[in-house]
Amino acid sequence: MPIDIRRLLDDYEDDSVVIRERPCLNADTIVSRVMEAIPERKQRIPRKLMWMAAAVAVTCLLAGCVWVVSAIRLQQVEPGDISENELETTTELKNWEKDYSGALIEFEDAKATNLVSMTVDYLPEDDPIESYNFVTLRGELQGKGYDMTGIYLSDELLDQTYTYLCMEETGRVGPGYVIELIQSADVATRIFSLFGEVVTVKEGEFLGMEGMWLTNDPSKKTEAEATSEDAYLMNDVCHHLLLYHPTDHYVIHIAVYAERYDITELDRIAEGITIHTTDIANKPNGSCPNQSYDITPGRG
Amino acid sequence: MTEAEMRRRLHRGNRQDFEEIVRYYTPYVMTILQNQLGTEHTEADVEDVCMDVFLALWHNRERIHSDNLRGWLVRVARNKACDLVRKKGLRTIPLEDLVVVSDDHALEGLDQKERSRMVRDALHKLGDSDREIFLRYYYYEQKINEIAGEMGMNPETVKSRLKRGREALKKILEQEGFLHAD
């Protein structure tokens, strides 16, 4: 049977040739059409989380007073139950946005500062970093469209500091643990969505940042959640820690698989994180207005 | 951003990350599709297929484990373009591009992976340059002049080396028992 020689290459996958691409004038249209066709991530707003956020504000306010009086670094606030009364009596939040109309959790004071990356001294497993699912600072910069020829950061900083680390298991994200650094420019648009019921919470200032500890139980998903596009992301009970830096405006999100790790593991991981601040202005899709020769390591 | 980092971002399932990936690869995928679909199709056809490719990427994001994301996109783009071409029955195949499979069911009967392995092995027996010309012409559907321009060769040289590669590949596949001798 005669066939087209091209049919021999059906399902063939090539990695040896890269052809020269032509300018694409309708790229924006295609991107818009694709994004419109993709279902929106479910943005549910559980009432319980509103209580949590309100309680965080109260705690932060109290913690702030303690800081002024004692002039010492604030310590972590002990966990406490959040009562509905606290919610009702709270009229202003500090940095956690209480209008949840667009996102589960927003940060009302968030504004773009400089790009940051992290190194992590403590990880619950001893796996080499290469075995992780990760995004380096270089990847973050490239992902944001910075022209790398104008970046003069050291290779060490670009390739050995990270914005995302995920212990991957059996080829899918989770259920090990995830440490992600959300840039200040992205915080306002980032959606933290947790499936199921949030069964445990504490809140307070931790390492100079505003913290929220959550445990979610996806087995208590609603029917709508269970059939949503993102349901696969959260199938197991997880502990989460969200840390918001009040002046640099980035957020550290740490999540661990509850069956394997205790919630205190979140604190241990957080304590081992060092933030590296660049002088590169942080814009979601912008170019690179400032280059940096000098990096200031250390937590802000 | 490296291909591995692209894949990691893809796995995160974040819309913003995905939009960046789509924006990054759109010109490349469009170039592939324009080559595959040629002038017989409208720009709207090309756009539609391009959109299908990226929707396939989104829906399969969890199952993609190869770091060769570009290769995955090209394969899917090519297969979707081929489906459209076959559906519309627009392509005329030059005689020199026809090969005779040894069994009417050879294509369908062979496991996809087995066929890919056989073709890959045969391709790797070609010289690097001949293989690249063969792939550019038959896989990426570039025109002779385009290949010549990108590889810095005379178009006549490309033609003669393409012929040489085609004959060599046919011979290898005949020896494997997959093709009949002409």
C-alpha cells in the first residue's frame, strides 16, 4: 500500500531541530482566545476563611502594639480559635484584604517592590535539589519576560536561588511539600484557593511577617469542587503557611502533606528560608528597567 | 526560561503561568502550522488549530513529563494539522514522497511507540545534516529555499541531500521489513 512518507512521522517527537519562527502578528488574539476557552479557576470564598482573615488582622494589631512597647522582634503568636465575635468586631484589616469578591485571599497593601528569590536551609527530606520540581530566579526572570542580556546578576544567584520548590511524587505535583515565593507584583492577582473544609487554623506574626496557618481537608469537598478543573490539585489533607512581608509585599506559601508531616514542619521550613532581594524592579509582564550588580541577602 | 522550568510551571496549573507559556510558544506553533497547512488554508484555520494545540496542552498538563515541551507542541500541532489536511483532502503527494508499506495494516498494526522507535532508529542512521534536512522537509514541512536559508546551503545541495536521505531511509526501512522495495 503506497503512503505518504510523512505518515511515517506521525506521532514522532523531535528534539533535535529548532526552526526559525516567523513573527506572529495575531499572537495576542490567539492568547486571548485560548485563555477565554480555559475554565476560570474556581474562586470560592468560604465563610470560615473570612473569619480567619479577620482574626489575623486582630492578632497583627495586637502584635504590633507588643512590638512598639517592647522594641523587640515579635514572636509567634500561639494558636487560638477564631470566634465569630472577633469577626463581627473587626472593622479593619491590616494587610489581608477582607473584600474577597475576586480572590480567596488578597493583600490590600500589596504593591510591586523588587524581585526576590530564596534559598532554603531546611527541607523535610534529604533529596538533592535537582530532584525537585523548581523554578530558579533565572526562570522567574525569563518567565516574566525580562531580557536576560541586560541582567548582570551572578550565575549563583540566578541558578541556585529559587522562587518555587516542590517535592514531586509519582510524576504529579504533591503530595510531598511545596515552598513558593510569590513576587510582590503577583500577590494582588494570586488566588489562594483551598478545597474542602479548613479544619485547623492559627495566625500571628512570625519571623517579622504576617502569618496564617491553615489545614484543609479536601475529603469534605462540595460536589461543585469535586468536579472542578482544579480538583486534582488537592486530594489530601495539607497544612499551609502563608507569610506576608508587610514592607516588601512578597508572600511565602509553604504546604506539606499532613499524613506525612506535622504542622510544625511548616515553621521549621520557614525558619530556614533566606530571602535574596535584587535591585530589579518587579513588574508582572514588564521589561527590566533596572539592573543590579549588588545583591542584598537576608530576610527583610 | 528553560523547557524544564516551563513544564514545572505548566504543572502548577496556574492561569498566569499558562498564559506566559502560550505567549512564549505561540509564534513557534503558528510557524509550524503555517508550514503544515500551507496556502490552502485560511489564517483563521491556522489560528483555530493553534488554539486546539494549546487547549490540548492545558488539558494534558498533568500527563506531560517530558522536558521537551517544544517537541510535544510540535507533535500535537503536526498531528492536528495533518488531521485537517486529510479531512479536507487538499494535499497532492508527489510520487517521490510515496513509500510502499509491506503490509496493508503495517501502520495501524504497529504500536505507535514501536513505529516511532523504528523511524527514529532509521533516522539516526542518517548523517546529522541529512537527518536535519529530512526532518525540516518532511516533519516541519519547510520549503527547500527556507531550509537552504536556515542551514546556509545552496537549494540544489538541499535537494540532492534530501533525495539521498530519503533513499537511505527507505533502504533502512526495507531492510527492517517495514517497506517494500519500489
